[in-house]
Amino acid sequence: MNLSLPPFLIETSRLFLRPFVSSDFEGYTAYHALPAVYRYLYCDPPAGDALKQQFSDLLRAQFMQDGDVFTLAVTRREDGAVLGEVLLKLASINARQGEVGYIFNPDFAGSGYATEAVRAIVDLGFAHFGFHRIFARLDAQNAGSSGVVERLGFRREAHLIENDCFNGRWGDEYIYARLFSEWQSQARSSSLQARISVSSAV
């Protein structure tokens, strides 16, 4: 695997994906403070100093060992608005397994931004980092998130029954995944949506 962080900006037809910077805190807070966003994350939204610390930790995050997370801010090209974030977690370096995740501000829902951004981070995971398999773990009731990965060709591999509990409520989980060979086959037959370009701003 190649664990070096890409020295470039990811550009799609409508979006830029880039590392978070300190000035993004307001946009980050706009959706991380919403209970609706954390509904399927099995925890309460952070607030006050906890939210500031979470954002500060994000700015200093490493991508070197199992459990580390590489996160990019998703911004709209036309106005620079922070729409949300996409991430890749190092689930296993030895087995070249990565977990994809994404959180978006519901104010920007319904325009296909999540699908566009997740496609780009998955492309990066396979093409740059060299993952063999990328998977997603989603609350079974989160139809919107399931729709994102299904549109990108991920298959549902498992349905875990009542595998987590939050505030006394048990929840099910779906596991979706895609292999490098499956991604590569599609990449050969169609041009990738994500265009990677060097940016001195990153």
C-alpha cells in the first residue's frame, strides 16, 4: 500500500475535495452540531469544547497505522461552501482493507453531492492508496446512505441484527463492499469522474 497523503486537490464536476483548514470550523459545526446528522452514528453530537477538540484532532490526524482516518472536506466549486466530509479509514494495512465514510450537511441534500464526493474518495482509495477492498458500515435504516454506495456499485455483504445500541435502542447494520478488481473493471470501461490536479493551495 501507498500511505503517503496525496499532494493534490481532488476536483469533480461540481466539487473540490481537500484537507480541512482552521477556517472551515464554522462550516464543520453547521452539520456536526445537528442531532439529525448523528442519528445513525450511535452517539450524541459534540458541543462546546468537545466539538472544538474534535475539529482540532481532525486537523492533526495521521494516516500511518490501522485505525487512522484520512478525511477531506467537500466544498462546492461555485462558492466554496463546506457541504460535508468524506473519509477513508485504515481498517487493515496487512489485508489492504479500507472503510469509507461520509457525513453531509442536510441543507445540501438531494443534489447528488454525496454520491459525487464518495465516488471520488473511493477512486482515490483504490488508485492512490492501493486498497484491495473498501467497505462501508451503515445503519440499516439509513436509506439515503445505502443509496449512495449502491449507486457506486458496492454490494451488500451482510446484515447485522441488533449489533449496536444507543440510548436504549438497538440498531441493525449493513455491510457494503467493493473490490479493487471490480473497481478497475469499471474504470477501464468508463472515464473516472474524479479529476486529480496538483494544487499549491493544499
